[in-house]
Amino acid sequence: MNTNLTDTDRADLARFLREAIEADRYPFSPRVRRLKELLAKIDPTPAPVVSPYPALRRSERPEPRAGEEAAAVITKTREKNDVVQR
């Protein structure tokens, strides 16, 4: 079977397949696997790989959230007051 798809047709079909894959509720279903196979035949460029955040080094600590910083100040103040009162 010979398909005479123009570059525009091929791009539209690839876009449609990507949208169908993204919108599917079950990303590991046989249907999605088949759509991915078809997409690989039509547009062999791989999908962009999403990389996770890099691991924090031991010396790096995440910034405290708004409430945590205030709670830490209150706790330190109470501890100082307890020491002074004793």
C-alpha cells in the first residue's frame, strides 16, 4: 500500500496522534501502545524526555515555607523566655 501523504498531512496526523496519546486515560493500554507505534512510523523524531529535578546536595536545604519560618521564630522565642524565667 502506497500512501501519498504530503509533509503537511504527515505533520497533522502526527499532531493528532500525539494529542490522542496525551488525552488517553490509560497511558499503558494496548490502544496507546499501538498509537505510539504508528506515530513512530509517521514521525520518527522522539518525544522530548522530561528529566526530574536534580537531587539536593547535603549542604543545600530547601527554603522554609511561610508558616514554618514564623513557627521557628516563635519556638526560639519561647525557648529563650523559658530559660530566662527559670
